[in-house]
Amino acid sequence: MGKLKGLAAGIFWALDTVVIGIALRQAVFCNTKEAVFLAPFISTFLHDFCSCIWMLLYTGIKKGFGRVLRALHTKSGRFIVLGALFGGPVGMTGYVSAVKFLGPSYTAAISALYPAFGSFLAWIFLKERMKRTQMIGFSLSLSGMVLLGLLTKGQKPENFVLGFGCVLLCVAGWALEVVICAYGMKDAKVNNEQALMIRQSTSAMSYGIVILIVLKEASFVISVAATEAIGIIGAAACFGTASYLCYYATIRRLGPSLAMTLNITYVAWAFIFEFLFLRKIPQAESIFCSSLILTGAFVTAYGATDTDVPLKTG
């Protein structure tokens, strides 16, 4: 079940990626130079704000507010807050900015390199080890991603260098997030759902402070909220919340490295959903590389058992 949730995290994140790409094409984000510049920041804030609302509803249905507050006052809860700052304001801003400059497919492919950095950090800080089979599968996935960048034909996006810089910011933020949050969830007092509620609240609040108070862009936020773009962003946030619920559950149960390997299958799913929603036909090289990524993920998942990872599941 843990591995299926890991794959589900990748599927939902691919949907989030494609839908947020559609939102960024709306006129409200393209009609002025200021709108183009602020689009990644405003859309990311609204994305995480909507995700926070979805998590509030989810937590309310499960009557878990009291447990979230208790978790927040623990040392592990504070680690989740720290991880949220890296994953949200740093990682998500980089990711959405890259979607804006590179498009969903390129962004999904390049950003999926974050497990390599994350596994390195997990090896250093969490003393996590991977079996030989898992290492082979992980290498296949990484090879697929590298080949995707090398073999994909066609002209690269105009803002490729800027977009690539945004992806690197995303890679660093997400890798730090998963390792820090995995450490926080080693405490039985903080489960994956409580961790995600803390994560999304922290991200939304930090964005709100920067955008609404520091940058004073409340008028732009309101103008976006008055268009159909907010509905698209809300839908993307719903998929993103579902992805995070599955992702954090997999981190807690199977450990960061396996969770990341299963999650990066969003690279392949993104091509599929981009075709379904945008009628963009993937190239043969893209299909081959995506298949390689998926194969590597399945090999990695097959090589692990739910008892391989020392994280608590309480």
C-alpha cells in the first residue's frame, strides 16, 4: 500500500503541474510586464493558500485540529515548519517559475533530479542506505531524466537559462524539505497528515506575509481571484494536496529515498496529461525516457520492503 501511495503522489503531482501551467496562460498573468513578473509568485501563493484550505477541510472532517496544534508545539513540529519553508517559498516558487518559463514537460523532467540531491542528504543526515536493487532502479530513473534533456528534439524555450536556474532552486528546496520533514516525522507524535497541515499553513502564511505585506500586492491577488484563473489554481491545489498526502505518507512509511523515487514518476505522467489536456504529442525520445524513468521507479519499489526503513509508523 505504501508503494501505491508513492505512485499516486506522482500521478497527482503531474496533474497539478499541467493544470497550474494552464492557469499561468490566463490573461490576468500575461497582460502586463508586471503581471508576467509576478505570475509565479502570486500563483504559488494562491496555490498553497488553496491547498491550505483543502487541508483545513480534510483535517476538520477527521477532527484532527487538536492533534495538529499539539504536534506544532513539539520539536519535531518545528522541524516540519523549517522543511515547509524550504519546500514552499523556496521549492514551489522555483517550480512554478520554471513552469512559467520552460513549460510543464521540461520543468517536470529537470526538477525530478531532486531525489539525487535528497538521497545524498539522507545518506549524510539520516544514515539511510539503499539496497543494490534499489540503487539500480534509482540509476535507471536518473538516466532517463538525463537522457530526456539530451535527446529531446526541438528548440529549447526562450527563457531556458532563467527557467533552469529556477529549477535548481526547486531541486534544492524540495531535497531539503523531504530530509528535514522525514526527520521530523520520526517522532510518533507527528504523523504525515499533521505534518502536511503544518507544512501548508506555514507555506501559505509565509507567502502571505511577503506578497500582501512586504510587496503590497493585495490588489493583484484580488484581481486574480476575480477571474476564472482562481478556479483553475484551486483545482491544481486539490491535486497537489492529494499528492502531498500520499507523498508524506510514503516518506513516513518507506523513507525519503524510496518516496522520492516513486514520486518522480510525475515526469512520465506529465507527458500523458499534457497530451490529454493540451493535445501536445510527445516525441518518441520523450516516450522512451519516460518509460525508463517509470521502469526505474518500479525496480526501486520492488527492491524495498515496508520494513526496510527505520521511520516510525505509529
